[in-house]
Amino acid sequence: MTVRTDVLAEFQKVAQEQGKKLAPLSDGLVLLESGLDSLCFAIIVARLEDRLGVDPFNASAQADFPVTLGDFIRFYENAAAR
Amino acid sequence: MLHAAHASFDLGSLERGSCLDGRLAELRGRSVVLAVADQALAALALIELDGLARRVVLCPADVPPEHLPHVIATAEADAVVSDGTAALPSLPTDALFVAKPPKTSAAEVERQPQRTTEWVLLTSGTTGVPKLVVHSLDSLTRPIASSPARGPLPLWSTFYDIRRYGGLQVFLRAMLGGGSLVLSSAGEAVGAYLERAAALGATHILGTPTHWRGALMSPSVRRIQPRYVRLSGEIADQVILDHLRDCYPDAGLVHAFASTEAGVAFEVADGKSGFPADLTGARIADVDIKVEQGSLRLRSPRTASRYLGANAEPLRDADGFVDTGDMVEQRGERCYFVGRRGGIINVGGQKIHPEEVEAVINSHPQVRLSLVRARKSPITGALVIADVVLCSDAGAGDSRSLEQEIKEHCRARLPRHKVPATINFVPALEVSASGKLERRNA
């Protein structure tokens, strides 16, 4: 599994659990238009931390928060590579 | 009779002798810390000290030794009664007393009560340093006078330490009602205690819901045939009440609201969790009950009078009410405890009481016990997560599918922000010395 597949899998799983209709996933998808709300993102971030061992949202001096799904995946790829 | 694991004591033995080795007279008028690990010996010493000492501080067996200097200083104690094994802070020799099984003492001691002794109980503060709560024999025995025993003399038993409020109630009931009491010993397994209580024919048995969940895991739980089963000290949810009803169909099943500070407030005997809403605003026996700003508040002669210590906060408000800090929610004609005021988890501005979520998780047939806690989230501030202990017959299946199943179970019954984001299956949960689930980051 790559970071990308882990992230995409969590998006789909959480959307399904939370009864949210997920927009088609592409790197250009704006997160706020993905159909997920803040509770969904909180759960995704917690589960990715368990899976990957990193929480880039909590790391100090990070770059800007991700806006698109592509940003989000790179956010995790960069943190995981550290 | 007091039945301990190692011996039984006839309380009549105190008429002929003393467990304080002839030094009882020296304790007259003193402030005494009673730090005897053995419950039976502590009970005997306590009976001797009431009416003699100015103040008695009851230390349960598990008070960490590093807290003793704080307890001694706060109680302004000038005597410590121990069993001679505990590591004690350095004190003058004439302040140290050792309790031993009663022996006939040479010097007769005047047994007539000479003063009203303050009974001081320890309760765990939020920081873990014990708070000292002042009661009297009168405040402690008030709840007992209002519920006389019927039928043959009871044989009491309890999972509590009798130095804590819940256990002390059992001890005093046994002493005043003429019954006997089966005491647990430090380190005694629940199963072994239940076997002993069964062999002696225990009729009345008391503990916290957490004690009972532990007891129900022991096959020995079906060896006792109690007439009376009582829960207090934590929220009694419907699942634990149903389990106990199922296990003891003929027993009186009562859950009571009681706390060290507020005393016993009321009892619920209909086998349902929560309590009738019309209790709020009412006066039941000598207890005024109200709910204000969501929390249960009580005023009665059963409450403690104050905390000890120079900078101690007031225990009662200006009107004499004790704020229990236990949050109550009314649903229809019933009120339910939803958790502690301080224990709230805030998920994106939505408040969640862990106990409410635990009650739902615990109602899943394969769950024995659960602890809901907060996990920090950079998105919502916090998330709800759960540690779950499964029933012994569960766990054979796939844990991931069971995790999904428990989450579905929660989703069907709770708003989505209250559903645990992750579930960890754990072999056991930590239970505090007072028999309640340990809530660390609550």
C-alpha cells in the first residue's frame, strides 16, 4: 500500500460509514467540496495517524493546510517521508 | 461477627479487650489517622476510637504512602494507628500506635462515649491527592435509620473497602442492625471472595457497577444467592441491571445515588436505570433534591459538613446544597445520569458525556465493558474513541468486523459525533481503588 492508496481508502471508508456522498476523487478535488464534513476529516486524520504513524496537521511549522485532495495526499507523503 | 479471609472476630471481644494494646486512653481527644491495611482490624479500631478520639481519618488500604504526610498534616493529626507494617512518615514515638487482634487489656478503659468524633473520609481529588471530607456518625448513619431491615438478620458482603463511603455504609448497617459482615482482603480475587461469601451464606451484597461487571465474569457469581443486591458509586446502566436481574431473579435489586460528599440521596428499586423525574424538586425522607445547571444537588443531614484544610473549597453552597457534579438529563418521565461535569468531551463544539456512549457500547451483546475517552484532533479539537473489553465467549471471530458491528450499533442509537471514531479491543480496563473505571484524560 502506498500513502496515496491508504488516503483514498480512508476517504471512501469514512464517507460510507458516515453516510456521505463522496464526489469523484481526483487530485484537483477541493476538499470542502468532497462531500465530507469536519467530523469526517477528523476521523480520517486520526485513522491515518494510526496507520501511517504521522499527523502532519499537528506537526509544527508545516506548510499551509491542504486545499485539494492532491495537496492532502502530498501532505501525508511528505510527512511520511520525514 | 466480622468475617475476614484469615479470621472471624466477635465484636463482643472488644468488651473484654482492646486491639490497641492497652494504650486506648492515650488516644483520648486526639486527631487520629487510622492507617491499618487489614479491614477487620481497622473496623475494630474504629469502633474503639469513636467517642474517644476528637477525629478519626479512615485511610483505605490502597492510599499511596506518599500521600500520608499530606493526610496527616491536613487532618492536624497527632496520632497514627497502623498495623506496624506501613512505612510511616517520621513521627514522635508517642504518636505511633499499632493495632493488633484484640487481647484482654490490664487497664480498664472508660468506654462511655465522651465526645462526638469527626469521621473523616478520603476522596480522590481531580489531581489524585486525596481530599479530606468531614462526616459524623450521625451524618453517616442517617440513611440507615430510614430503611429498617426486615426478616432474618442479614449477612452483609461488599466489594468495597469499608474505609470508603459505600463500604462504610455496609459496615454501619451490619453493626447497627445486628447482622454480620464478610470483608474482602487485600489482593483477594473476586472469585475467592464470592466463594467465601457463598459459604457463609451472604444475603446482602453491594458494590459499584464496575465491581459487578467484574463479578459477573467469575463463575462464582452464581454461587451466592443474595436476597438483596445493591449498586452505587457509578451510573448503573440498564445492561448491568438486566444482567443482575437475570443472575438473581429473586433478589431485591436496588441502585442508589450516593457520594462521599453528599451521602446516600435516594434509592431506585424498579430495576430500571435512571430515576423518576418527579424526584427532582422533591424532598424524600430528609433529602432535598434538585437539578440546577444540569447537575444534581442535594441538601440533607446526610451530607458531609466540610472539607479539611486551610484552603479547602466550601463543600455546600449558601443554601446548604452539595453540588454533586453529576450531570442529569430528563427524557420523558425519567431522569438519567449522563456523566461527570468535568468529563465532557468536546467534539467540534458538541458536548459528549463518555458514560452515555459507554452505555450504548455496553448494550452490544458481545461487549463486557467499555471506556470512552477523548482523542485530540487537529480538526475538531477532540474525537470520541473507545476501549472495549469483549465478553469471554466473544473474540473468536474477526475483530475488524466486530469493530464495524459495534460502530453500526452505536450509529443506530447515537448522533454521529458521539460514535467512536476508533475502537481498541483491550483485555481489561483499569479500575480505581474505589471500584470505578479509571478516567485519566476525562
